[in-house]
Amino acid sequence: MSMSEVAEAIGVARATLYRYFPNRQALLDAIGAHAIEELRQLVSEAGDSELSMRESLSRIARAVMVKAGVALMLIREPEVMDRSIVEERFVAQVDMMVRKAQDAGLCSNELSSRAITLMFLGLLRSGIVLVAEGSRTAEEAAADVVRVFFDGVEVNH
């Protein structure tokens, strides 16, 4: 996305955008840092609460889907931010939440916490794409992610 496209999307003149961000990379850095901080805070709150793992991951899924456009940009634009920051501030925190649930006997130990975390994040990514393409609302995609993650897709007879 060019600076002109960004300016048009947010309804400001390109010159106004350049007043705050000297180049596209500076803008992408600011967007990425803000998005990751929001996600880090949400995961931290969900992990520190007394909520069930299902409710904690539901809250994360809803928050991510509401920001699907920004999340999709983070996924598709590798230069937005150093992947080690995403790993440290988001992925590692979700993994820690899964490990705590495993240690408390609330989550299966058949898979590593890392494997469970990456599977959840894969479903999140799929939900983001569905929202971005307009085939699901943010709320529908978040509910779908959580349902598939916890219940699967098999019909029980």
C-alpha cells in the first residue's frame, strides 16, 4: 500500500501524512508497534484473569478480528515489523497462557504448548483473511476460530 493509498483510506492529504511520517516504512513501523502493543496487552489481561482458556482465547480472537485489516497487513507486509517482536510480545504470551492451562490440567498435554499456540494462530490467520475478504464478520470469524479450535469440525451423531 502506497502513502497515497493510505492517505486516501484515512481521509487526509498525502502532505499531512508525510508531516507525521517521513516515509512508508516509518508509517508501517508505527502501525505495527501500536497493533502489537494492543495485542500484547490483551493477551496479558486474558492470561492474568481467572477466565477459562476458551474465554481467554475467545477474547483474543474477537480483538484480532476487529482489527483484521491491520492484522492482515502485519501478516502480508513482512517489513512492517521485526518478527522477533511479534514472537516476543504476542506469540510467546499466548504460549505461556496455554502452558499455564496445561499445568493446571485444563488443556491437553498430548501436544506441546508451542504446537497448540501455532495451531490457534493459524486459525486466527484464516479468520483474518475471511474478514478481510468480506465473507465473515469479525464476530462470526472469531466464533468460528474458537469453535473449530476447541470443538473441531466433525459432526457428532
